[in-house]
Amino acid sequence: MNKSDLVAAIAQTSNLTKVDAARALDAMTGVITSVLASGGNIAITGFGSFVVRDRASRTGRNPQTGETIQIKASKMPAFKAGKLLKESVNS
């Protein structure tokens, strides 16, 4: 499912127009992005949590040259599925 399919599904299930559903989806992703960028977390009960995880620096290898390189530490957004979501996927 891509974004336009998701917008159409949201519009159909919520009796919104596709334009309003697209605005709602864009607003949600914008809020999630800004909260994670500021170092916060978002928890949606029954669905899951959006968090920022620290990734340690590590040694890697350039696949073209085989040269060893040092990869800097970074922060990565992550999603942890909630219990209800896990159960619905596994049933």
C-alpha cells in the first residue's frame, strides 16, 4: 500500500474527502517528525511507539574499494509495535 492507497482507505473509513484525509495524514506525519526531531517520543496506546534510538559508531567497509571506514554515531527513528497490533498481525 502506498500513500495514495492509504489516503483513499482513510477517506473511505472515516467519511472524509480524499483531500481532507491527505491533510490529516500529512499533519500526523509532520507532528511525528517534529516530535522525534526534538528528541521526544510518541506512544499510541494499542498501536505502538515512535522513538529515537542512538546508534553507536562502528567500523564499516566500503563495498567498492574494500577499504575500512569509521561510521559516525547517529540517531535513528524507530517504531515499536504495541500489543494489540502484534496480536492482530499474528492472528
